[in-house]
Amino acid sequence: MSSFPSASAPLPGALDLPPLPAHAPEADLGDPRALRGVLGRFATGVTVLTAGRDVPCGMTANSFTSVSLEPAQVLVCVVKSAAIHATVLAEGSFAVSVLARDQEWVARHFADSRRPRGLREFEGIGHRRGHYTGAPVLDDVQAWLECRLGDVHEGGDHTIFVGTVLGAGRSAGGDPLLYHGGGFARLAG
């Protein structure tokens, strides 16, 4: 007797999403929007990447993942034209704040290209200076990490920054903010 739920039963904490067709048609890879649509079917958490001691900057990022537990490493992908790109390289460090379900407004703020820059970029957003990197670490997040920049890899129009974790913490509970299908999402239930 299996202890797994039946295939038709929803999993605890499952997203409330429409079903996929029995056969998903092949995407036209010559159309960047089609590839974006395919990749958008992968639900991710939402983070804010920060860097800079004296002139801090931040950006919303969902291209973030763990790499290794031993040694503790994570990676984040940053488009080369982003303001934070040069700061991560110059500082040799960065911080990542994993957003909670009620922090969509924070994600939208750091994704807005019209937001103020420098110290004004963080006005009204609770944060503290990271102990290890000096980069802003946001308040009331699901988790945070401070990293020393390790490896740097080319990835098309992005750079893949691999960081060695210097310090990290997590909240006692709550749900994360998610990104799926081109929009923000939350765990059902």
C-alpha cells in the first residue's frame, strides 16, 4: 500500500493553476517570447539581489539557486546591462533576500527601472547593512544570504555569479512569494 496521495489529489501547498494540455506543442525557439513562455512555466521564488557598501543597489531576481552545500554556494544570473552588474564585480560580494508572500510590492519596486538609485533606492524599505558584505539585507524576508563572489561565468546576455555563502538566516515560518507564468503567485491554501 502506497503512502503517496493519488494522482488526482492535489498536493499540500500546491499552486492553483490550470492543467496543461495532454500534449504541449513545441515552441518556436526563433521567437524569444515563445521561449520566455516555456521558461515561465517553471515556478520560482523571488529574491532581491543587493550589493554595494557606500552606494548600494538592488534588483529583483528569480534566476537564483543553490549550487552546493559543501562548500556553501549559490548562484544568481544578472543581465549585463543591469546597474548592479558592475557593483557586484567591483565589490566582490552580494546579498540575497528571499521575499515573503506579502512582499510583492518590494519585488515590483526593485524591478522598476524608474526607481530612484543609490541610497534613495532603499528609502521606505526596511533593511540593515549586512555584517559580512555591507550590502543591504532586507527586513521581514523568508531568508537571507551574504556571499563573497567566487566564480563568474558568461551566459549569453547574462553573467552567472557564483557566491560562497558567508552568512545566512531564515524566518520561523510563512510562505514565500513565487513567480510563475509572467506574474507573481502564492502557494494555495
